[in-house]
Amino acid sequence: TLLLTRQGKVLTLGCSDDGQRGFDPSRVASTLTNEVKLNGGYDDRKPLQAEKIAAGANHSVVLAENGDVYAFGSNEYGQCGTDKNVRINEDGEEERGPILSPVKIDIPSQASRIVSISAGYAHTVLTDDKDNVFVFGQNANGQLGIGRSSYSDEPTDVIVPTPIKFSE
């Protein structure tokens, strides 16, 4: 569970098996409320305040006051928008480990300020202030709308069709 306070703090509760609460579940009791610190929370700088939050099945996404986007939790399909914590298993296959603390997502250079975020079961959607749409994560059923069925671990722009206008 994600909560956004009036002061722009992100609080998490509940299960964190995949790091979706923004911390290593082996280090903090799951029965406690946890505050997620943006900027990584590892230095003395004042953490950024959050403007919006979104929760997928096992990942979380936060839009910060400055327009940066952070994600944490399961990254099995790239739904955290990063290729961090990827390893090759004994069968030679790529495995993606969970993202246990917020990572800043690298937004494509053609994007302007991100103003909207949403999280599906295992994918994420970002929209900028010019209505450009960027997606990443699971795509087995074409849910990303990018013209292929493979997942994406980085924000990929979606060509949004021009609305059809009907005349009377």
C-alpha cells in the first residue's frame, strides 16, 4: 500500500517481498509504516517531495515535485524502467532482481516535464505535459502499445493516434 501525505511524503505499508515498499525486506519489519525517501535517501540533502504515486502488483512509482520519476519493487519485466540488478543465471538466461530502493528513471530526451504516472500489473505509463506517452514493463499482450510483444526496461514512446473528428 502506498500513501501520499499532504506534505509530499510517501508512506508504505504491507508486503515488500519484491521491494515494492522502497526498502530491503530483510532489514525492516513489514508490520511497520515506512517513509520512502526520494533522492535515494542516502545523503544529507532534503528529500524531494512527491506529487503523485502509483502502485502496480509488485512495483511502485513516484512522481517527484521536480518532475523526476522514481520506481522500486519487482523489475522482472523492466517495470521499474531500469536495467539495474540484472544478472545471468546458471542456464544462461537473464534474470532481473528487485529494485529495493527508489531509482530515478532516465526519461527520454524528447520528453518534457512528466505530469502523470500510472502503474499496471507489471508495466508503467508516463505522460508529459505535451501529451507524449512513455511506457515500459511487461508487454506479452501488447499492453505497452509499441508494436511488438517483448517487454521494455526503458521508457519507450508510444505513437498516439490522432483522434478522428466526425462532422455533423
